Amino acid sequence: MALSRIIKSNQILFKSTKLIPPNSSLLHSCKSPLFFPSNQRRPICAKHRNDNFLSSDQINISNAFISILIKHPFSPNNPELNNLVPLLTHKIVESVLNNLKNWRLAQQFFTWVSSLPGYKHNIYTYNAMASILSRARQNAQLKALALDVVDSNCSMNPGALGFFIRCLGSVGLVDAANNLFDQVKRIGLCVPNSYSYNCLLEALSKSNLIDLVETRLKEMRNLGLEFDKYTLTPVLQVYCIAGQFDKALSVFNEMLERGWVDEHVLSILVVAFSKWGEVDKAIELIDRMEERGMRLNEKTFYVLIHGFVRESRMDKALCLFDKIRKLGFCRSVSLFDVIIGGLCKNNEREKALSLYSEMKELGIDPDFGILTKLISSFSEEEEEMDRLLQQCWEYVGTQPKNLLFNSVLEGLVRNGSIDTACNLIQSVMGNNRNGGSVLVKYFLNEKEVVTLNTNSFTSVINGLLGAGKVDMALSLFREMVQFGCNPTLSHYNDLIDALCKLNRLEESYELLRQMKEMGLEPTHFTHNCIFGCLCRLEDVEGAVELVRKMRFYGHEPWIKYSTLLVKNLCKHEKAVEACKFLTDMAQEGFLPDIITYSAAINGLIKIKSVDKGLELFQEICARGYCPDVISYNILIKALCKAKRVAEAEGLLNDMMLKGLVPSEVTYNYLIDGWCKNGEIDRAMLFLSKMFGKEREANVITYATLVDGLCNFGRPDDALKLWDEMGRKGCIPNRIAYHTLVNGLCKCGRSSAALVHFNEMKEKEMSPDSYIYIALISAFLSDTNLPCVLDMLKEMVDVGNLPDPLDKNFPIIRGAICKLLEDARTSFSIKHLIAEGKIPDVSLLEGAEGRHKPSI
């Protein structure tokens, strides 16, 4: 149910100095006394009742339970616990649960109490347990608890229901929350009020369930429940998350008219504007709200600035940055870092330097990140680079200079100046002394030598790999080793991965050998990079050999690569090899999944081995595999194509017995199979089965049946089915029209065929050449020569006339001969021949006679 059916759609246009309120609203018609007044503070969640609601005796009993529970491992047979059982009440259980810090212990206590004769949990003890499980993010246990609440027929008030719903929603158990809400309503355990609905709406909005949110809003209206700002806030949020601009603005305008817009509501819409790229509107909305005495909080300002920088709207980011200063919010190093980074990326270096100077004036020390962003934004020829490096040098002070050097390298790589980073590290190694370089001047200072370490090389190697410069990365890696820096496992993995993606297998194996010599053990990732390369190269022996080594290390080959190898082998008609590979994998203890086996079955079928495919299918079923719908579809399609439709139908029955739901594709294969087998009534029966199983027949289904009915001389049934397709809302495509027109022509129904032919053209679908041929043949059979002439002219106009060597050209030649013989059409056809638009059939016949072989 669209919200537009509940709240009239309204467009908010930012043309004036204030937001335009909506014309009408559902809110005006809601008059239920269950309305929360706007001045009433809505609790974030149901409060835990503390020890103030217990008497002193009850507090002592509660403390006694807690003392026993935390001192010893829990045992239901603990005599100390059992001695206190007669004193248990709901309030004491709730108090004990609220004061236990360990969720497992709380659940053990909760379960034990449930089993005591004569005791039954109430909604407050359930809610205490729900709160504990949601805070511990124990979703499975919390979901089970929700089911238990209903099974125990626990009555509850609307507030308690709302609290449990919020516990479920806070950990993403939205389906469980929605089901609980419906069940307690249906059974009569609770009559939800506005608060209960608001809690549910909040949970639904977090999961972007727009349809459910709109359905619940309609329910509230039908029940006469009043909307308040806590009703519409999650509605606004869900539309903002989904990017439904107009609906979000309509809800916001409604809230504005009611005076329900606060800082939180404002933040939702402003942040949404930022995400939608509507930066100007976000700024304008902030200004309008400030006029009303509302302002965003510090966190929202930070989020917006990050968003504006991401959109490269530095003008607006700086505007918000200035607002933060005026409002007295703290401007942190991280915020300066974001702004300066954005300015550098936009080449607004003067503004970046101005902010840098402001930082220093405020006594905020810039970190390496800010300094390196500034340095990497200037070219080495610019004087500003020299000044910044000098300041960096002073900032570093007595710290090791390689820390600054590494930061500069990272900054250069991050900004895409990879070649500059390479030249700098080469210079420091002594391989490329560029005396004129400003960077080299600082980092080759004889008084303060920069010591290269592994981190110095890592960022540059990663940058080169990211830029696809694998050979340069390999070269620098070797130089790093020669320089005396120890390579890490990450270096080897990244390089092996890059080489394997380029199918450079030998080099990958060489790096694997080197890393073992270094005492570094290959990881799961290392082996799978090489395994993937072997699978892409279709090296079956190499892949199996590597799998044996992987088993030694306890590494499992990735299924996606096994599937890729099987698909590639089957594509090249090597299905037998693919099956052998799967057998070898299974012998090594690595069982392929059903997707891999399905690819092998499909491969066997493609090399005309349907029975072999069936044999493999039965073999994997015997081993405990559960084939999916796709696996069955592969076999059903093959059997239907081989005219073994009864066997295919047997497989359909088998899959349904196993609880699988056949797809539209499944039914289409069988319908096509029965049609081609000459059993059109069986095919129609399957159409009925589709409707019975609530499966929607698609255009392929209808086109197949139309073709089958026409082939068996039942054009009237074909036309009835065509009309039914339209009534069901299934829109025919070009192929469906081709099928119908061609079928009607074969059945001698040329007039009906022409009607649908023209209908197809009206829908801007271009007929193929063979459709024109079919119509011409049908009109010739009806001796309707004027229509034959019209079709021939149209073929000429659209360029669909077949070549004289085409298999369908004899029909065209026969048509031309007939048209030449008839007084009504001879003049027009001679004119077309004279213009060279159609061939002179007399000349063609002479040419054909000359080329006939002698007997």
C-alpha cells in the first residue's frame, strides 16, 4: 500500500524562504484518545524496574539468589537454590535477571525458573530476559524467546509489547518482531496501541521494509489510532534510506505543519539530502531550521562534512565548517584532515594551506596525514613544497625520519603519484640520485639519514600492484630483499595473487618456493590463488596435485575455482575429464558442491550423453547430495529435447517429493517437450498445474503453447490462449507475435494473421523476413494476390527481401510469377522489376538453367 493512499503526495519545492506545508493529511482525520501529546516525552525503551519496586525482604532474597548463582557453576539441583524456591515471585526473578552480568547465566536461571512447578513467567520477566539477550546480540536465543512468549499465552500490556518489539528490532530480528506483533494480536494476548505500533515501525524502518511500514500505517488509521511524531519519524527514515525523495519530503512537511520537527528529525532529512547528492537543499534546510531556533548536533555536522567532501562540494563543506566554529563546537584534527584532504584533491591548495595555518594558530598540531596530503598536492618544482617539507622536518623533531618518509610515500601513492614515489625510494636506495628533486634533498640529508624499512617498500609495492604495474612491483620487491628488508607473508600473497590473475603460473610457483625458504608458510589464500590460476588454465593434473598439497596444510580449495574448471572443461567438450577431476577431488576429501556437479551434468549432456548425466545425478543423490531446482532443470531440459518427456515428468514429481518448488522454467521445458512430442493436451494440462502451484506463466509459456496448438491445427484454441495471456497481464513480445502469425498462416488463417501482424508493427516490433514469407505463402494459398503484392512491396521497403540463393526465395519467385500473370497486379510488379527493386525471375530461371549440372 503506497503511502500516497494514506497521506496525499506533496512536493516540497525549495523556491521560497520557507517550506510549503502539505494540502491535506491523514493526521487531520485521526481522533483517537490514544494519542501521545507532543509535550510528552516518549521513553527510548521500557524502563528496567530497579530495586525501588521491591520490599527490603524481596531485595534480600534477590541478592541471595545472585550470590549463589555467581559463586558456583549453575546446577538445578543446588540445595541452596532449591531452599529459596518457595520465596520466588515475578518481581524477584526480574530483579535477579536485571542484576546478572552474564547472559548465559541469566538464561540458565530463566530456564530453570520456567521448569519449577506452579511458576509461569510474566511479560516483565520475559522482557528482562529479552533485554539481556539483545544487549548480548544472542539472536537465536532471542528469537526462540519470542516464540515462547506466544506459546506460553503470556498476556501483556501495549507498552510491554513495544519493549519486546524494540529488543528484537535492535538486533535486526525484524521478521520475528513483525510475527510476534501479529500473533499477540490474533490470539488476543494484547491490544496494541500507538506506542506498540511506533516501536514496530521503528524496527521495520531500520531494515528498509517500506511496504510493511505503509501497511502498518494503514492499520493504525483503520483502528483509529492517532499518529504522533514517533509514528512518522521512522516513516521519514525508511523513505530517506530508500532514496524515495518525494515521499520523504511529504512526510517531513506533515511533521513540520504539526510542529513535530526537532533536531533528530531534521538530522534524518539533512543527512538524506547529502546522500542523495542534494547538497544545496541540505544547506538551505539547515538555514531554514536555524531561523526556527533549531540546530544540528555536532555528530551530524561531522557526517555532513564527510558527505560533502565525498561529493567534492568543498564550498558547502567549508560553509558547515564555519558554522561549527560559530556554534563553538570543537574542530578536531580529524575534521581538519578531512577538509584539507578534500581541498587538496580538488587542487584548492591555497585554501588548504590557509586551513593549515589556522590549525597552527589554534595550537592544533597537524599530524603526518595532513602534512603528507599537503606535500603530495604540490609538484616538486613549486616553492611551497620546499616550505612544507621544512615544516614537516621541524615537526618531526627528534623522531626517526623514516616515519615521515613512509608517510610521504603513502601520500604520494594515495594521490596516484606512484612514479614519484618509485623515484624517491630508488633515490634513497642510491639507485637514482636526482640532485634537483626537493624531496630527495630532504631525505638524503647527510646529517639526518633516512633508514628504509619494510614499510617503506610496502606502500609503493601495493600502489604498483593496484595500478596494474606488476613487473615494476616485482622488481622493487627484489630490490627490497637485496637491500636487506625482510619480505612479509602479505608481500608474497599480494604478488602471487597478481601473477596468478595474469596466468603467470611459473613465476607464482617460484615466489611460493622462495617464501618457504624464508620460513613463511603458505596460507589458505596463497594456495587458492595458485589453484584458481590452474583452474583457469584447465590444468587438471596440476590442480589435483596442488589439492593434495593443500590437504597436507589443512587448506580447502575454493569451490568457485573447482566450478570454473568444470565449466571450462565442459565448454570445450571435455566433460569426461571434468568428471574425473571431481572424482579425484572427492578422493582427496574435498567434496564439490551441487553447483559444480550440475555443471558437470550439463557438460555430459552437451556431448550427447544424457544417460551419463542421469547416472552422475543418481550417483550424487545416493551420496547424500540434495540437488537444487537448477540441477533438475538441466536434466528435464535434456530429456525433453531427447523426446523422453515421460522421464522428465518423473523427475518433476521427484523434485516435488523432496520439497523443491519447480520454477516457471521447469514447467516451460515440459510444456515444450509435450508439444514437440505431439501431446498438446498434456502440455495444456501443465499450464493448469502451473496456475495450481501459483506459478505465473510467462510469455515463453504462452508462445510455446500457441505454437503447439497451431502445429496441431487448433488455431481457435491458440487465439483463445492468446487472449487469456493478455487478460493475465502477460505482455507478448516480438517472438510471441512471430509465433502466432506464423502459426495462423500455417493453419490457413491469413486474415487473423494479418491483424496480429499489423498489431505487432503498431507496437514498434519489426517482423523478421520469414514472417513476410509465411504471410505471402498464406495469401498465395488463398489466391489473395493484392495482399501478396502489398507484402512484397513492404518487404522491399524495409529491406527484408531474401537473396536469390536464400532457401525461402523460391516462394518469392513463385509469388512474382503469379503476380505477373494476374491483370490486377502485373503492372505494379513489372514496375518494381524495371526499378530494380525485385529480380526479374525470367532471367533468374535462365541463369539457373545454365548452372544446372549435365546428366
